[in-house]
Amino acid sequence: MQLIIAIIKPAKLADVRDALNDIGCKGMTVTDVKGFGQQKGHDELYRGAKYRAEFLPKIRLDIAAVNEQSQQIVDTIQKASHTGSTGDGKIFVLSLEQVVRIRTSETDEQAI
């Protein structure tokens, strides 16, 4: 089992959600986050004053997946969120040691 964490542009959330739904992804957690990478923020204008926005709005997706589907999920996220410009985001894949569904006490792959 693997945990896939994707940081994407907010405008690409609907595209990614629809693409994941098309491949049968069972669920995800979506969080509004702020951060920066190579972009290092950007300048904005507010009431005539220029200021530096150091942290940019992003969306974080957390998806637990069985090993057999994790690469397909990664490929789908990458394709659906790609714009070709700086700030498209990153995808991290981590191993999951255990998953427990609280309601039924199912574990691991049955809990996903």
C-alpha cells in the first residue's frame, strides 16, 4: 500500500478529480495549503501598495492506494495537473504500513 501526496494548482483540482474518478480511484482527502518551491512567491498589488506574497495557494491531495494502482494514480495526476509552467506542483509516494477503517475494523487493502 502507498500514500500518494500531490501538491497541485487550485485551478487544476476539478481536472484531477475527474481524471481520478475515471480510473476508479476510490477516494481522496483535499486540503487547501500554502507554500513555495522554485517560484519563491510573487509580487502583488493591494490598494496601490506593492507587497511580496511569499506563500502561494496550492491544493494538497492525499490518496491511499494499493500497490497495483499507485503508478496509474501518479500518472493520472501528473497528466491532469500539467500546464507546463512553473508551479505545477509535486507528487510524493510513501509506503503505508497499516490502514484501519474505524467503522468496520477492516485493515490494510480492505480498508482502502
